[in-house]
Amino acid sequence: MNLKSLLPSYNQIDSLVSYKYKFTVFTPVYNRADTLHRVFESLNKQTFKNFELLIINDGSLDDSHNEILKHIKNANFSVNYVNNKTNRHKMACLFQGVNLAQGEFFLTFDSDDACEENALQIFNDTFNKIPANKKANISGITCQCKDQFGNIVGEKFHKDPLYSSSFENILKNKYLKEKWGFVKTDVLKGITFNEEVFSRGYIPEGTLWIMLSKYKFETIYINNILRTYYMDTENSISNYNHKKNAYGMMIYSLATLNWFHKDYLYSNPKIFFKRIYTLLRAARYLDFGLTNYIKAIDNNILKILFFVGWPFKQIFN
């Protein structure tokens, strides 16, 4: 098995699309009948009206379908509802959503969260203030979140606006807590993912964001607190299961090791040592052999580190 073939790739597209809306607010749903009201209540209150809600019910086993239909009746905005009969997992739904999006900007809004009534207005106003010569290189805008008790999640950005990227933040070990923001739909349409990975469980969205870093896109970070992130929900991604999510962590780890080692291995080795560790931990739960991983790692030093750690992977947790 060529594990490198599982990594996403990017090719810039020359969009000829005339988008119908400024934003596509994308909400994937899996067993969220009891929290969906937050999404609809938040969007009904938006002061900026040029958006659609694209909601995909990903094979929920609870009453999410009927709850969605009930809330659609009371929505004061456009809704495109797709009801997947089987569960495809969030990353597959995201690309399904990107293909269906009619908005210039793609904003993922989780089905258990809420947002401020001026969230879309602030996002739009911030984008409009970007100097014209910089807009092409900006992939999107990211803001701060608060938890359900009103506490900011993580730390404030030292500048507002801050021009940075996901991987630059990783290098600085800053601003790594939960954030929220949109990405240009055209940028997301340029990403290709091997669909084989979608059936294997949760794939970290961070894989996409560090890919944009690889291609020198920047994100604008602002200190506005626009999203309420509920941190105690039953199937929240924050409740991480290493065995269940091993496949996705393998992909994220290989992406980090292969995309950035030439520029940063010697200046910031700790990041790569950590990803060797998480790759070994993931390997503990997967069926691929040592040779598959060695062939998939581009850098010889990192190959050796992985080889040395292989006999001890069963103790990593």
C-alpha cells in the first residue's frame, strides 16, 4: 500500500463560477437532534443576510432528520438540505458540501454550536478591508471562540488583524486552541482527497489547513469572539479516541513530516519528533507493515527515527 497516495493534493483552479451567495454556512449533522436548534436560532438572527445554510445529515440514528425539517420551516434564510442515508464521516461530508456550495466563502458551523448575530457581517467587513494586492493570497478569516460559560478558548492574537497560517502557528506553539472561520470556496475546490480515506473514520481538518500553509496561503486572524463552542457534547472531536481515529492521525502525521521537513526539521525538530510519535501510536492500531511507513516517509533521518521506535509502538498511548 502506497500510504503517500492517501495524502491530499492541491491544484489552483481558475473559477468561472458566479456564486449566488456570499457565504455557504455548512453544517454536518450526526446524532444532533438535541442541539440543532442553536444553529438555526443563530442564523435566524444574523444581521448579514447574503448566505445559505447547507446542512448534511450524515446518516444520523436519532431524530435529527425530523428536527432539521421542523427547523427549516421556521428559517428566514435559504436552506439546502441533504439527507445521507449512510454515515460517511465529516471529511467526506465537507467535500460533498464544497461541491454543492453556492457561496463564495465556505464556513463550517458545527451542529452543536452557536454564533453571534453579527458574525457573518464581521467576517464580510473584515474581508472587504483586505488590501487588493493581498486578497489572492488570503485563504480565509479566522476568529476567536468562547465556551458555553463565556470564557475565551485559548489566547488572544498578539495583533489584530494577524496575518499567519496554521503551520506557522504550530511552529510558534501559539493560537492552537479551537478557532472558527471561513475559507474561500474556490480554494477548497482545488483540494483533492483520495476518497478511500473517507470510509476509515475521522480525518483531522488540520490536514487541510496545513496544506494551505504548504502552498503559502495566509489566514487573517481577528480577536472578535464570534462562536460559542460547547465543549461537553458526547461525540465532540475534543473527546479524542486514539484507536478510533488512528487512520486520520496517520494521514495528518505523514502530511506534516513530508510537507515541511525540508524547511523546518533542523530549526524546529520537536514538531517532527512529535509526529513520529503520533505516527507510531497510530501504527499500533493499523494493519500496515513497517515497510509501508518507511516508504511513505520522505526524509531519511525521520525514517530512522520511525524504524527505531517501531518495536516500542505498543507502549505508546
